[in-house]
Amino acid sequence: MTDTLRDILDAAARGVFPTADGSTTVVPEPSDRTAGVLSFTAHSVVVTDEDPAWVYDTLRGLDCDALSATMNPRFLAALMERTGRAAETVDAVLVGSPLPGEPPLASKLRGIEDAGHPRIVYARRRRDDVRAWAAEGGVLVVGRGIAGRLEVSVEVDEDERHRGLGRLLVSAARHLVTEPLWAQIAPGNARSVRAFQAAGYRPVGAELLLSARPRSAGCSDSRS
């Protein structure tokens, strides 16, 4: 029986990854807002309700390295055309285990109850069960995203950057949860990548999601 997307993600959070044999696994969409491609070391996972035979036939038709075929623009264009979805950004994916004890900034973190807060409004477009905290100069948001995994994002005010606040916020997040915490970061956002790694989050792969919005809706905002 083929693993579900959640099975694959839960295993990756434990450090157990799909076999690095250059192959591709196709799994069904866990919800109508989750389709796309996840790339691990020498193994890809295509998340779609399309016929798996179409996926494999399309990949075989590409004259490119099998290890990178699912992230090849021609395959992604074919997948978008087939599904009528729009591509978002290719993100680096990191995961952090929950930590015991009081979080950094514990005395400064305060829960945000305002449902109209811009960061909460933005997060609820992508995630369920959104919770948010603020510290002076920054906001921390946690919610359930792809396949119900717990995802974290942060926002730091421009005049508070380069002072370690982002690292403290994402570190605090690991103390506020009881299960693995996932982060999706644009690879070019080196500052954010460094902050998450310094807080103990481990890189596990890359992913590109396909938005259910029509392609004419344009590019999505980058997540971090």
C-alpha cells in the first residue's frame, strides 16, 4: 500500500526518507489546496489526483536527469496545464522537533487574539488552526498546512533585523508545540535560512506547491 503524503512527511520529520533510488512516488492530494512536488535526496513525490500513469509517461518524455525531472520547468508546466493550477515558489523545507521548557522571549511573547491582524489574515489563507504571538519588533505564527503538518512563519520589523530576533522567535516556536514544526523558506532568503538553522531546524528537501487559484492570479507571496 502506498504511503500517504502525511506518512511521508511524518517519516521525514523522524529522519527517515524515501529510498534514494532516483524514482518518483505519486500520492493523492490530501485536500483540494495541496498539490505539487516534494523533492528529497534522489527521490521525488508528486502530489496530485491525476492518473499516476500520466505523471510517469510525462517524466519519461523529458530528456533530462531523472533526479531533477520533477522540478524541471517542462514537467511543471505540463502539470499546471493538466491541473489548471498556478505554480508558487520553490521552497527549501526544514523541520524542527518540539523542545521542552520555557521558550526564549517567554516574558515578552504575548498571544494575538485579533483575527483581523494582517499576519493572521494572511496565514489563514493557507493554514488552519492558526495561532500567533507577538514580541516587540516581530510576529510568530503557527498553523496547520500541507497534509495537516504544523507550519511556522515569522515576520520581523525592518528596524529590528540583524539583531537575532528572528532566530529567537523560531526557536521559541519549538517550545510552544508538541509535534514537529515545519518551515518553508525561499532558498534565496539566506537570512531566514540561517535563522532557522541556528535555531536547530534541519533541511529535509524542497517543495513547489500548485495553487488552486487560476494562473491569471499571478505570483504568490514568498513564505518564511
